[in-house]
Amino acid sequence: MPERVAVIIPTLNAERFIGETLRSAAVQEAVSVEAMLVEGGSTDGTVARARAAFPGLTVLDRPNRGPGEARNLGVAATDAPWIAFLDADDLWEPDKLRAQLELARLRPETGLIFCDVRQFRGSQTVLPSFLATRESYRQAGKEAVGPNQVLLPAPAGALLLQENSILTTSSVLVRREALEEVGGFDPTLRVCEDYDLWLRLLRDAPAGVEERPLVHYRLHGESLSDDQGGMLLGSIAVAERARKRPERYPAGAESALRARAARRHCQLGRQALEIDRAEEARRAFAASLRERWKLRTLGLWAATLLGPTGRNLLRTLKRAVHPRP
């Protein structure tokens, strides 16, 4: 009997892509797919198009309180032993779930299995392999399990602290019991909620990886991941959670995430300084210095005290000393 997999798809005004996305879930090979659309109040034809693409689709209505809460609601509405996540604009290859389940059967200690991802825009491939861009993943010690399948030894979360190798929730398959053990997604996080969960799931566990790009990640400029400011704030929020509850995260997470938060605060400060929001920039640089003291950041903080004329002069001097090629 085919393995049951619940596929959780949060939606909000996703009519443009949802039909194609759900059709890619409907044709999964040798798997019993239970599709759960968690609907956040769409005002377009999302639900009608989704029902047409996937007969038997379950639709759960809920207020739009972010993707983490939506996915938790979907998980709570099913008793399937395996949970997969699919964003409303991504696509799966037909053997995506089958390949991941085969890996899980070979290595039952894995609670989370992800795969490589191809990025595309329209009919053009933008990036054929996301994992090929992850230097820490390429250098990590991996155990071969099958053709194109490897095991990242425990704690796999330590690798994600160096560099996140999981581009999208759409690439992940997770055992229900593992998800319940860590409490699911943090519903208070609007972005980076997936990264936070992967760290907790892989705190002291291995991860399985199907190294073929079985997910197609659509670039179109409307997703939450395209909100760079929001992503920076989300990264900072994950660091705050690791500081408060370090026992929930891999060893070394608090220090690594604080260093990352310092860089994110500095990035936010630079963005604010570029548009002459000096007070906002000053707060961001001060927050960065509280996380990790750096002379360069102190210099940027001091620049916020100079006023527009002084900052323009600094920019002119910098260009004179370090001209762009």
C-alpha cells in the first residue's frame, strides 16, 4: 500500500500559479497524496482553480496570520505519518516524494529529508542547482545511501548554522512524529520560520538529502522571500529565540546566530543610511554593536551623527580612496 503523505499548501491570492503547483502534487508517483490547502482569505479564484487541479482537495479557511501558523493548522488537520510542504508557486518533479521516501526507508533514523532545487523565471532556468552554490554543503562529510542520495550525519543542524542548504519548504519531507516532538513552526515568525524549524528538527539528528533538483522554485518578485528587509529582521528574530532557549537548537547556535544577527543589523543600518534615515541607522548599528563589537560598525554608527553634509563628504572621500573599477 502506498505511503500516505499530507501536502500542506498555504495560499493567499495564488490563482496565478496554484493550478500548476497542485497538478505537480497530483501526479506524484507511488505515493498516496493528501493535499491540504490552508486558505488565508483570497479574493481571487485561488480556491476554484485549486479544486479543479486536485480533485479531493481539502480546503481549510483561516485568517492570514503567516505561513508558520497556516502550516501548523494543516498538520493538525491530518494524521498522515509524513508531512510535505509546498508553496503555492513552486513545482515538483513526479518522483520527488517517492525518492525521498525511499531514502527514509533506507535510513529510518532520518526525520527530515530535503532535495536540491532549481530556480526558474518564466521559461528560463536561473540556477540549475541550489546545492552547488553551498560551499559548506559541498565540503561536508556525507554518507552515500543510494544513487544521488546521501546522509548528513547528526547533528545536521550544525551545518545549517554555517550556511542554510534548504532553500525552500517545498523541498522538505518530514516525519510527523519528529515535527510534533519539536512543536512545529513558530507561528510568531512571519519569515525565517522554516529555517528556525529546520535548526530545531536537526539539533541532534541526521538529515537525508536527495541531491537531484526535484523542486522548481519560481522567481516572480511577489513572495515573502523577496522582501529583503523582512528576511533580515526574521534572521534577527531567530537569533533572539536561540538566545532565550538555547537547548532547543544545535550546539553553538546561540553564538553563530548572534554573529549573524550582528551582520543583519549592520545591513539594515546601511540601508537606512543610504536613504538618510540617520536615527534609524544609528539604532541598527547600536544593535549590531551589542551583538558583536567591530570597529567598522562603530565608524558607521559615528557617521550617523554627522548630518547629511558630513555623510556626503565621507562618501566622496571613500570613492576617492576606493574608486570602483
